[in-house]
Amino acid sequence: MKIIHCADLHLDSRLNTNLDEKKAEERRQELLGTWLRLLGYANSHQISAVLISGDMFDTGAVSSTTAQTILGSIKGNPEIAFFYLKGNHDTDSFLNRSELLPENLYTFNDSWRMYRLSGNIVISGRELSSSFGGAKLPEGWAARTLNIREEDCNIVMLHGQVVSSRGTLSDGEEEIYPGDYAGRNIDYMALGHVHKFMSGQLDGRGIWCYPGCLEGRGFDECSKHGFIVLDIDEETHRIKRQLVDIGRRHMWTIPVDVTGLISSMEMVKRATALLDILSGIPSQGEEIKNISQDSVREIVESSGGRRLHGDDMVKLILTGELDLEAEKNLSFIGTQLSPRFYFLKLEDETRRKIDYQSYVNDRSLKGEFIRSVRDDSQLSETVKSEVIEAGIRLLMGEGV
């Protein structure tokens, strides 16, 4: 039997941190479309059940389009069983949209509820009450009240944060301490709450796993994620796992070292060379020699091992050290590079190299300015560098 485990779709997110309202609305509809692609995959791969381990929605204010699309897509796939466990972002507002919920939609509450999916496979879940403002339960209470049979293949759904020791999270966050669940006949713990793929051993029999969010929404979600396909041998209880990524777009954070460059055009060329490498575009340019292969590997690994595409969303960060008089125009750089991608955000983390000694005898306005900032004891070295850079840009006729 094959089962899909997904979580943290966060449908109807505002998405206005980086995007204007038009693109934010477009992305909201794309994320809803990603759910429909998941169902397309389920239909073409003989999936028997879909587990949704919390935070299907971002807030209780679920739009009519989203609610009707989700309910309609569940009703339209009666051969698939859907198990929906609310997370800390979810409320009952979605479930209250319909007087009669689809017969193939199974839900949970704040005590253990169990469903026998087949002769040997049991789905258990519990919505941890502290996520919904309930009274705080004794340590390990959820695990101690879980009663499942050794002879079954047991999948347990929870929404919370796996911790290595108790008491590490603030109030309102649900701790999941794996040691509490060891030895309790669990084969697979289907978790939600963490927005990147993670897994670990529960005991000699079972594992816990986060699939991550279905598709990245912000630049804190650049890592590997998607949904998990579980292929279960009902006789032996052996479970094969596969992470499937069907994201419409992917998020990238890409640092570009521009140390020693003296103009915006040179910075564009350096960034273009790096973006070409990440996109798999062959290049014979000289700038290729200035790109660290170790940095390329780090970027690829942090973004889930995929290739950069024009449909993706990119945060480009300029790093390194520049001469004081190097010309740098972020507006120009962004304008040259942004057409390559659906969205590009440019950030500047460069530092200016200031050799105060070379301005000791400089009687120009620039020299007087640099010495006055240098001698200001109320400013830290970091602030001095920022003030001098701003002043030099003004003296060069650039904006600040």
C-alpha cells in the first residue's frame, strides 16, 4: 500500500514580505495548485491515503476559493482516504464550511483517535491541546496514553517540534520528545511543524519524519522539502520512503563574493557567472575562474540539490570587501539581473576597506570628511565604515 505524508501547506498565506499584492495573489493560487498536483500524483501512482500533519492553512480566515477547492478535491477522489490533523495555525473554520464533510475525510481531536486503513495498517493521531490554548498536560502524557498493538503497522500523526531534551521550547509550542514514544509499537511517526525535510530514528522499530512544507514561501524555506511517499509491505511492516518535490517554484539564497571589484558592471558579471553555473549553463568566461566551487556546492546543498530555474525566487546577497572608491549601484545591478527570474531580491552585505593612513595628508573635502569620522570617539568601527561609505557615495553623486 502507498501513502502520502505531507504537512505545512500554509494555504492562504499573505506572502507580502517580499512580493507586491499582484504577485502575492498569484503565489497564493500557485500554492493551491501545488495541492492539486499532489492529488494528480496520487491518482497516477495508486496512492491509497493522504496524511496531512497540520498547518494546512495559514490562518483561520480561509478563503472561499481555497475551502471549496480543498473540499471539492477530497470529494472528487473518493478512492483515497484523507487524514487531516490540525496544527497550531489551523482552526475549525475550514471544517465548519460544510454541513456534511466528505466521507473520505478523517479528522482528529485532543485525545487519541485511531483508524484502521486496512487489515494491518492503523493511522493514529492526536491534536496536542497546548497548540489550541488548552491546559498544559503533564510531561509525556500524550505518549503514555497512546495504546496501539504490536502486530499492527502503526503510523502516528503529530504536529510539533522534535526536541532532544524537555523544556527547550517556549509556551505555545508543542514538544515531541522521541524518547517518550520509543518502544510503543510505532513504525512511522508522520510529523508536521518543521518546514524542511528531517527524519530520525525513534527506536529499533520506528522512525519520525518531517516532509517539510509542500512548497517554499519565503527565503527561510530554501531547503529540501515536498511530500513523502510511503510504500508499505503490509505483511512485514517494512516501509520504503521517497521524498517527492513537485514545487512550482523554489527559493534560493545566493551569496556572491565581489571582493576587489571596482564597478557595478563587474559585479553584474560576477553574479551572472555564478547564476550560470547554478543554472547549468555552459560558460567559458573569465569570471568562472573567480567562483569558488566549494561555495557553489554549499548553495546547491542548502537549496535541496536542485538546479536553478527562471521560475524560481532568488535572494542575491553581495558579500566581501570593496575599495572605498569602488562604484556600486544596487538599482543598476538588480535591474540587470532580475529579468532572469520570477522574483529577485538584492541585499548588500559588502564592507568598505578604509586605509585611513592614505588620507592623512589629503586636503580635499573627502579627506577632511574621512578624518572627521575616524576621530569621532562616539562611533563604533562598524558605524564609521557605514557613515564613510554613505558620505563617499554622496560625494560621487550617488544616492544613499
